[in-house]
Amino acid sequence: MTIQRQDLAQRQDLARRRDPAQRRDPAQRQDSTFFQRSAWGGILTIVTVASTLAVACGTPFAALATLAALYLPRRDAFVLIGVNWIANQAIGFGFLHYPLNWDCYRGGINLGVAAVAGTAAAMFAHQALRKVGALTAVIGSFAAAFITYEVLLYALTPWRSGGDFAMPVVLYILYVNAMAFAGLLILQVGAMAVGFAARPTAASP
């Protein structure tokens, strides 16, 4: 038994010498992981903000919520959505000169609530469908995020603004989010392939 323990210790020591990440102490590894996660979240935010400007403050929250639910720890996912909501509002009021009135304030709050709810729905769908298959989980998560986002916005929007939810408008928003999700998915997979973004693990807080 003593010989086996010594052999195991030698193998672990050899593995640490070969792997630079293992040679660092736990605090260093934790700092590196935090920096990587923060940097990747920043890149996703920049990409999303660019798309927001391209479609007049139409942040693809359903697409971002799905990506966050699929690939980020739970806490990071909600932080990413919150940061992008703040950026969305800053662009709307700071650069696109949204009116400073209650209707616009309420609209911004509604967007934030719907985006958070869409993220939670995508997480739930992913957990429920991932055993069925990867593709099914991805499509189901996107559908859950988009439907929850749109339905909640509709429920929170005054009746006089119902024109915002006419079928052509909803289909256009679906198209924008689907294209944005495809682009973000390609970006995420590429970043994981080169080691810049961490691969998803079991659900974590």
C-alpha cells in the first residue's frame, strides 16, 4: 500500500511539472480563471453592443440569454445579461436620445425583466433537454428564451403599444436573434477551440 501511494504521488508530481496550469498555486489558477471569464464576457458584450448599434438599440437578448445559459456558469450568465442591459440603456438614452419620460423608463425596465426571465427559461430548457441530444437542447433553449422574452414583454406592454408585437415585427426580431445566436455560437465554439473561453461543465452557481 505504501509503494502504491508513493507511485501515485510521483505520478501527480510529474503531471504538475508537465502542465503549467498545475504548477501554479490555487490562488493563481483562480485569478487566471476569473480573468479569462471576465475577458470573454467583455468580448461578448462588445460584440452585442455593436449589434445593438447596427439595429437601433435592438439588443438580441434572446440570443445572448441562450448562449449564456448553454456555456456560462449560472451567476456569470445573469451578470452578462445585466451588463448588456445596462449597455443597451446607455446607448438608448446616451446616443440615440430616447425621451426622458416614464414610458421609456418602463420600457427599459421591461426589457431587463424579460431578458432575465428569458435566461432562466433557457437554463431550464437546457437542463430538461440536454439528455435528449445536444442539437435538441440548443434549439429548445433558444425557443424557450425567445418565447419567454416576447411573451413577457407583451404582458408588460400597455395595450396601446400592441403594434410592436404585430407578426411582421415579431418575425423580424426572431430573425435578428437567430442570426445573432448563430454568430455568437460560432464565436463561442471558436474561442473554446483555442482555449480562450472555458468549456461548459456541470451546472454551477
